[in-house]
Amino acid sequence: VRKVQGFEFSGVGVVLHAVEHFSYHVGQVAFWVKQLTEADLGFYDHHDLTQIND
């Protein structure tokens, strides 16, 4: 058990916390790139988002 930002986590919990934190910042960067360039980043260009899955 390790303390991270005042919370106790297992080793796996620490890794999950770090990945979650990093992914949040990736989303922030993507948001600002989209805003500043006024461009679609095309994350889902190769998917038909209207298709219903079985």
C-alpha cells in the first residue's frame, strides 16, 4: 500500500491512478488543439458511428 495525494493505493491502484490522470490531460490537450486549430481531429474517421452493433 502506498500513499498518493493523501489516498492509500495498492501497486495496481497507483498505476490505474496514473493512467487515469494522464488520460485526463490527453483529453485536455486534444480539446485545446481542436479549439485553437478549429479542426476535427478525426479520432473516429475510420468508424461508422451510426452503425448499430449486434
